[in-house]
Amino acid sequence: MNTKLTITIEREIKEKAEAYAKKRRHSLSDIVGNYLKVLTKNENKQYDLTPIVRSLKGSFKNTGSGNYKKELEKELSKKYM
């Protein structure tokens, strides 16, 4: 069952979104509805990791520095020194 939703967005965004929808021969309502469906579909589901990503999981400790380049350099220097 469909229901009506009213949202408030900037005019420029609305105009761009309408052009996007028209170009793809869909209504803006369909695009927003499908986006919300995808967004909420996997909310509690963990994504399957590829074997390569799974092998890298846990490789680095989170130091909280936020500087991944520095952390990568430190770990590589440990490995190759």
C-alpha cells in the first residue's frame, strides 16, 4: 500500500533530482522510494566480505589518530625492517 510523504529540500536539489528522474524515465517518487528501500533493507545485515577484504580484517590496530598513512608506514616499516 502506498502512502504520501512530504519532504522539504532546497529548490536546486529538487530541480536536479527531477531532471535526473526524467532522464531515466522514472518518477522522482519511484527513485526516492527505491533509495529508501535499499537504505533500510540491509540495516541490520552484515555485508559479505570478499576473501581479500576478509584476510585484511584486523590487520591494523585503531590508535584513534585518524592518520592511516602514518599507521600504514609504521606497520610496513615493522614488516620490512
